[in-house]
Amino acid sequence: MKLTPVQHLLGRLKMPGDKSVSHRAAMISALAKGQTYIENFSSSADCVATLACLQRLGVEIERAGRNVTIIGEGISGLRQPPDTLDCGNSGTTMRLLAGIVAGKDFTTRMVGDDSLSKRPMGRIVDPLQRMGAVITATDGRAPLEIKGRESLWPLSYELPVASAQVKSCVLLAGLMADGKTEVIERTPTRDHTERMLRYFGVQVGFESLAGEPGYRLSVTGPARFTAMERLEIPGDISTAAFFMAGAAVLPGSELFLENVGLNSTRVQIVDVLQRAGANIEITGQTEISNEPVGTIRITGPATRTPLKPALGPLVLSGPVIAQLIDELPILAVLGTQIEGGITIHDAVELRHKESDRIAATVKGLRAMGALVEEHPDGLTVMGPVALKGALIDAHRDHRIAMAFGIAALLAEGETEIDGAEDCVSVSCPDFFELLASVSNETADE
């Protein structure tokens, strides 16, 4: 993908369906009894992998564009797959489905691509084995072979890392346990699973820990719940973040991003951009399928000037990192356009994504002329600096490709992103088309 700089971003976009919510909607619909019609389902390759795996487990699914119909047979309705479940590049598919098949009296083999096979799975193997499943992994990584049991043992489990995927895995397994399963979370992470379960009528307990940080979530199994006639997926705020960052810097920009999910565990990107000096407002707030949504309006400055944080240099660390994990690469790019730059710490989880996102971001920014210091758990980007077009390796990582797609619009000269179009399909296949539709220039393949 070759891109050249643009003057501004103008227009209205309806964001594609949120990837995280789509995964959970499909899986929970498959465990419900009856038919659920899902609108604005994510077209990402990751979510397509989830649907394919569910079909191999015997779930009847029909797709029509961005709409999906799922006919569930209840939590006892899944069948042993005829062969392996291929999760592709999707960690969410593998980790959440592992929790579901752990509660089934059959053996499931789960595989992924080269990238997914390098990501840590020991963090779900441990709690699922404590619940009675027998799991074989390769040095704590995929492929996984899971011999489930019909009635799992209930578990009280404290998350060793802040991970919505691990939390969700244990809660979904808890639906098939004989009694109450608890997850103790010290640092808040995305709560889409809890919200979706409640939308389907499942009781999810929530209580703060007395005198300690964090809270306890619980579900009681075996759970029985029925399908929802209609379910709508909000627009993906993690995808919206890239457009927000570009419009915040390019002079004369005005973007309206419609139907964007504003979940309290995801909306920190708006807060951070506002802290950086971006002009952002939210209107039309409402709720769909137990998730808050609204329209985000971003306007650029009158002239090309760096963003000016009101409270001094922008430093991100601590609990907020877990809620910004997907947006950190684009925030690092934006750091080149902020007075005082940006510093990110406590983000070692970035090294275990589709690529080592810390190393990939540092390498790409340096290629474009930025001054960047790499830390074991993050990076510091000096700003402001004028970026220059360069050859960028996307490292087969959709977030890296999209982040440098925005960097290319801000840079002088042409930028070529190797492997960009293939890897953005993981989360947003239409990313570059959407970007071109609101740019005054277009991308060339």
C-alpha cells in the first residue's frame, strides 16, 4: 500500500462493527436456545474465524453482508468438531472458545497461524485445568488439545494479568460449571462479556473487594438462557481511534464517526486525545444491546500546528494501559505531533500481540525520522517532529499497518507499507477504502 500526504479528513463514517463485541455476541448466541439476529457484525477475519469455528461445533449460522443469524441449541447443544478448529490470527477466538469447549465432553484441537502460535496460552490453560479440563499445549502456546468435561468444577480465580480475554474465558467456562465461578480482577479490563451475558438474561455478580483494589465477578452454572430476537453491534472505537488521530492533527478536518461504541472500559482513547489537545466532542448518546454508543465529532486545527497538552508532557502508565492496549501504536504515532511527545510505560503486553508492537512501532517511527527511545515496557516519542515518507514493514500486524497508514497522511513524501492490505483484514478489511473516502487524496495499491 502506497500513500501520500493529505490536507484534511472530511465527512461522515459509520464505523464497522466492534470486533470484541462481535466475537462475544456470536459465542453467547451459540450457547443460547433459539435464533438471534445480529446486525453490523464485524467483517474482520478474526470474527469470520469465530463463526467458522462455531459452525464446526455444530452451530447453524447464516451470513448476509454485515448481518448474521445464529441458531443456538443451548449450552449442551455443541457437538464434537469433525477436525481442528482453526482460529487463524485471532487470540480472542482461541481463548474464549477454549473456555466453552472445556465444558464439553469431547476433545477439541485448536490451532492458529504462525503469529497466534507464538502468543501465550498458559494464562487460560491454568484456570481451565483447575476446573477439570485436560489440556495439552506446546510450551504454553498453541496448538491446544482440550479434553473437556460435561460438568466443570467451579473456581475462584484471581487474574495474574489484566486480560479481558482470560476473564472472559473463565466466565464462559463458568456457565458450564456446577456452581458459582468467580473471577477477581484487580485492574479493570473490557467488560463486553459481562454486558453481553446480562443482555441475554444471565445473572453476572459484581462486588467490590472490601478494603482492596479491584472487584469480584461471578456466574453460576449450569446456565440456561434463550436467544435474543435482535442484537446490534456498536461501531468499533479501536478502529475509530485511527481516524480520530488523523483528523485531530490535519488542519481544516471535520469528521463525524457515527454509532461508535462508548463503553467505559474503551472510551479512554477519547480522554487521552482531549488531554493531548485534540478538539473532540460526543453527541447523540444512547444504548444498543446493553452497550453505550454515540457520534464522535473531531475537528482539526486552523493551521498545521502541534497539539498542546494542557497539563504538560503526555505520560501514559498504570491501569489505563489495559484499556488503551489496542490504541497505543496510533498514540505513539500521534506523539510525533504533540508538544513534548508521549511516553508509554506498563505496556509489556504489547510485545505479545500479533507482533512485538513496541519494537515494530519504534522501528517504523525511526524510519520516518522520529526520535524514539524504546523501553522494556513501552517507549518515549519525542515531539513535535516532521515525519518523512518511508518504507514500513507492517510485521503482519493490522494495528501497525493502520497506525502507519495515518502516519503516512501526516508525512512529507510517499510512504509504502509492506503487507498492509493483507493484514488489515484481521480487524477492518475496509480501512484504507474508508480512509480514502474522507481524504482529499486516495491510496494507490
